[in-house]
Amino acid sequence: MLDDTLLAAVVRSHVGPHARVWRYGHDNVTPMTIVLETAEEAVEHPVAVYWVDGGLPENYSLPSLTPAVVVFNSRYLEMAGYLRGLLTDDLSSTEQLSGIAEQACLEIMAELTLRYGDPAVACYLAARSLTVGRVHPLPPSLQDIERIPIDEMYMAVWFLPLLHELGHVHFENAGPGDPVVSEAYLDRLVDAVMAASFGDAYEQARGALSRGESFRSLSRDVLTVEVRADLFAVDVLLAATQRVMRQLGSAEGFSAERFVAENLMMFRLFHHMVIEYLAQVFAVDDTAVDGVRDAFLAMARHDEERMAAFDEGFVAAQEQCLDPMRRHNDVLLRLAERAADDPVVVHFVERFCRLAESLDVDSPDLQILADVVERPADAAGIIQQARMAFLVAWVSGPDTDEPFTVQAPDGQLVVPVYVTEADVDELTGAFGDRLAPGYALRRVAIVSPTEHNAMLTILQHLPESKRGRARVIFDGSPAFVRWLRSIAGRDR
């Protein structure tokens, strides 16, 4: 059994040293303590729930520990409330929703990319989220979400993601159990998700999944685990919601229809499976299941138009996150124009920079954003002064004129980018003699204010057949250091 000091250190190692972290206790009777007590009755394994204020917008669990750790993040709660509000807020029309959803999804992806991806891409996504449209709605604060009435919507927004993580703890320690959905259902689900997410690139993405090259989150094993956790969450949330409303003296006001609607709003992708499960729960007998299911399906179809607009914005954000060719070169200049006279933009950029600092992430592009926060009136001048020459090796020959790539041990094609002529000349000298007759290497300078724009320029000059495997890495970055180590290990 791990003690509190060690558990807190485990949590801090992931969320960073600057986030506020504390273990959530059961001292007072609150909706959250009732939810946790209801869940713990089903989990039958010691659990330590940690509240994290700040950091990345993500909840997660470490179910194999004793006690198992579940992290509940206030930023995740704010963004969940924000996304749900976009779908139901009458202040935005369906026509406006796509652009607003793109903004919100880009903002979330930017924050997660700081931790799990390239800081230059994270900076692009953050800047793009602030320049998609002229209006940038403020997400609700934790205090805003706390003030909403405690009902079916409150319970779903606050606790469904938390209970999903507790579901992972339950099934990690209870064993696999019986299948909850068929493999055929999972295959249809994956097809629907990939077709909606990748559009014209669907066949290429499906091929990569079938070869096991990427998209592990869409594998049958992973999806089965996620479905189990989702059903656990719905089951416990139903019992906990009824308990909370009895505690408040409002049990008679519990609405099965509203409970289902709020859960469908939160689940989205798995709503057909959730509908089937809830139809079984709420039907008075077996003969009533079909009628209840049809009623719930009609509720799900009611908001299809807004759902489709939201999905359009999500797909636009995801395409830019995954495909550099979908990105825009002028985003930073447009951000500078907005920052000069829009304090809301400066506020969002400042918060993004604070998050990067709390995660100990740094890069030249982040420094530009930090300078914009310090001197927003001079934002355009800051970007102009940041222009520098990024140096790459360039190969030319018969039918070839493109950036030079080095195959990494993992099969990816690496384009190393340098800041000094001596370093790039060393690369061209090392590889120049290995080229076929008629081919030569030379040094090329790409002038850009940011690493991200330099990366886009490099990728645009690669043949389409190479872009999917290409990775541009910059001298001095952690990725560059890892690449050098992998080359050294291969050469020994």
C-alpha cells in the first residue's frame, strides 16, 4: 500500500510542479463524495482520487497501483462544460457553431500537444484557435460550473469522465468479464470514426491501422476496455444521481429522459451502445425495451444538425493537428494583428505560455508568444525581428530538387535543421559521397520567424510520397538530441 507522499509525487511527476494537487477526502457530504462512495462500492479496490487545479485538460488513472490513483482535473471539467455548452447554447446559431467548435477543439489540442507533441505545432494550434474568427467565447470557469443547479446535467458534466476512470480501476482489478459488444460492432464504429475524421485520407489511415502502424486507440482491445469503462460510468452515475437528488430532497424531480439526454451529449461516439444499455435499464419489462430504445434514439436525432456542425469544426481542428499541409502560413501575423488591440487574445496567449512554463516546455516559438504577451502593441515588430535563417541540406539531381532526408532507425525520414553553416556543411560532407552519380548536396537557408513555418516550407518541398513519413527536427530540441543518439547507436 503506497503512502500519500509517494502517491502525490507520482501525480506531480505527470502534471508538473506548478499545478495545485491534493487528495480528495470524504470529510463533507457533497455530490462528489456521494459519487465516490457509490463508485467505491462497485470498484472493491482501494482508490485515491487527486484533484488537480491547473495543468493539462485531462483526467487519467493508474489502476494497477494500490491504492489506484485517479486524477480529476479542473481544467478538463471547464473544457467539458465549454464543449457541452457550445452544443446547447442558443446564443450561437448552427451556422456559427462550426467555427466556434473549431476554436475550442484547437485550444484543447494545443494544450495537449505541449505535453505529447511538438511545441512548435502546439504554438501554431494555439495561435490558430485565436484567429479562426473574430469572436472568441470565454469558456466557463470552475466557479461558473459550480453555480449551476445540481441536476442530471450537473452530474453528467462533473462526474461522467471521473467515473470513466474509476471504471478502468474496476475492470483492471475485476478481470475481463463477458464481452459487452461484438467485434463486428467495433469494426463498424472504427470505420465510422475514421471516415468522419480523415475524409479523403480514409483509405490511407485505414491501411495504417490494419498494419498496426498507428491509431492504437482504435484497436479492438483498447476500444473494448473503453466501452467497459463507459458502461461502468453510466451505471454508477445513474445510482449516484438518484442518491444526490434524494439528499437534496429533489428525488421526485429526477428525469430519466434528461439523464439519458445528458449522457448522450457527453458520450457522442458510443451513443448507440449507451442507448441500448439505458433502454434495458429504464424499461419496466422486456416487452417495453423496444419502445424505450426508440424514444431515446429520437432524442439523439433531435440535435443532429448542431451535432453535425460541431463535428465539422472538430474535423477541421483535427486535420490541422495531424496534417501539416492543412495548416496556414499566416497565422502568427494574424495573431499579432489581433493581439495589438484585443486584450482577450493576450489573456489566452498568456495562459498558454504559463501552461508551457508549468510543464517545463520551451521552444523559440513559445518565446515569441511570450514576447507578444509582454509587448502586445509591438507584436508585429516582434515577429519581424524574430525572422532568422534555418539551414537545411538540399539534394538535387535528375528529376530531384528537395530537402535531404536521413532515414531513422524507426523508418521515418528525418530532415535535420541547423542554425550554423558549419553544422549543415558537416552533414552534407558526411552524406555527399554516398549519393548516386549526378546527385549533389548543397546548403539552403529558409527565412522564417518560427520553427513551425520553416517546417511547413520544408514539407511543402518534399514529394507527397515522403511527407507522411517525414519528420522535421531542429538543432537543440529534445527530438534532435534523441535522433543523434539513435544514429550513434546504429553506427556502433
